[in-house]
Amino acid sequence: QVQLVESGGGLVQPGGSLRLSCAASGSIFRIYAMGWYRQAPGKQRELVAGITSGGVTNYAESVKGRSIISRDNAKNTAYLQLISLKPEDTAVYYCYAGAVGGGPLIWGQGTQVTVSS
């Protein structure tokens, strides 16, 4: 079993920045990919960014150039730095982990990010 604990959400003004963290515990040797999805009210959950254990990253077009995902394998923690935030970035951000060999994604508890003046 893998458990994910998120932190770092909150209220930020447009143009501001914040960093989300996702710490994994448990059977961490099974983790291959980590990242975030987000879900805004009335919308489907969408991928924001992901990173593999080897450091390969991918980003949604909506956040390219405004986000950096990183991973500290020694701390079993992934980070998502968001900059130049816009009101449309407002959503609940869910950390995920994908296991070696596939299978269902494992989810964190979610953290609210609100971009508003």
C-alpha cells in the first residue's frame, strides 16, 4: 500500500505563485510516476503535470511555462511549483502515484488552490 499526503494549497492573488508537495509513504518501491490532476467545480478532473522516477516530465498545455514539477526520490516527495497563477487555475489539486506495472492510480486527499484578488 502507498499513502500520499499533500500540502501547500491556499489562497493566492492572480500572478502569484505557490508550491504543492506530495509525500509518499508505505510501499514506495512500487511507485513509478507521480504528479497532479486538478478538478474545478463543474469540470472533469484533468492532468496538470507528471514526473517519472527517472525524471521525465509532462505538462498540460494550460500550465506549460507556468509550472515546474520535480521529485526528490530520497524523500519520496514530489513538488509542483506554480507561477503566474490565474483565476482559472482555481481547483482542487490531487496528487497521484502510478505503480510499476500499472494498475489504478493512488490518490492524495486533495488540496484547494484558489486564485482570487
